[in-house]
Amino acid sequence: MTAARRRRTPDQARAEILDAATELIARHGPDGAGLRRVAEAAGVTHGLVTHYFGTYRALVRAVLQRENERKRELVRKRMRADGSVPYADGMTQVLFEILADERYVRLWTWSQLHGWDDETAPDSPTNLSRLVDVIEEGVRSVLPPPEGPDRARIEMLVLLTMSGAYGYVLGRRYWLADLGHDPAEPGHDVAYRRALSSVLIAYLGGLTP
């Protein structure tokens, strides 16, 4: 006997489709999924996926937009929590954590390399400048110019953090093993983040030329 189809509200169905698509795309890349595979993973019909998203490319862009918004919200929360110390370890830590999320890094990298978000408007949530906007807004709320770091220094912080975290995520297993360490030991991640944060804090605080 066929099991009864589980009832979902439109918001629940859309969210579950996005969840399934996110996992499949992060694991296999945009080219390794597809509307039918996403529908099967989400337990819905192919027609329902096309009803909500239209095309597979639109679904991929929706996944990217949601993931980027989630990461920006992490930054907003950190900025609110560290209101009196806008460039303390907490801010660099949350930036590192964003890039230390291997699923997100794979998703973001594939989108950049293969142009899956190339139809997105310049001011969309997928644009890196929006992440910088969130950080700058938090800094300005506590240290208005000329006390706080300028936009160029904040942008450089993001680039340095992305480079340091992204490189570590890609190479940590091999590099740590080659150095005779156990890559599964979480203490290495903590130590690296602290070392990277100390450098970034000094830079953002204006301690370097």
C-alpha cells in the first residue's frame, strides 16, 4: 500500500526543497544534481519543484541566496554581541567560521567557477560587497569615522580572512598529517583560528601601515 503523502505548507515545502538542493549541490556540484534528483531527495514531485522555482538554474540561485543570507546573519549577530569591540576576536572568528564551513565553501566555489549566479543582479545577496556592507555597518554603529577602520581596510580584512580560511579548509587534512598531527583533532582548528585572528585584529585595528 502506498504511504500517504505528507502534508506541507507552501513555506515548508519550499524550505525542504532548498534543504535537499543545498545538500546535493554542495556534495556533487550544480552539474551533479538537477530538478528531478532534488525532488526525489525532498520527497516531492518534480512539478512542485518547478512550480516554486521554475528552472534548475533559478533553484541554484535561490540556494546561494539563502546560504549567503544565513552567513550574513551570523555576522550581524556577532556585531550585535560585540557591540563595544567591533574588531575583537569574535568578529574575525565568525568570518573564519563562515569559510570553515566546508559545505558552504564548496557551494560558493562552484558557483563562482561555473557562473551559476551570473544572472544575479549586482546588488543581490550573493555579492561579496553585501557581506562587507554588514560588517561596515556594525563597525560604524560603534566607531563612526574617523575613529574606526575605513572601507578599504574592512574589505582587506574580508579578503585576508577568506584566503586564510579557504586555504586552511582545503589543505588542513593533508598539511596537518604531513606535519605529523591528527587532522581530526579540533584543537588544531582552534589554534589556527586564533593565530589568524591575532593577525587580522592587528591589521583591522590599524597597527600596520
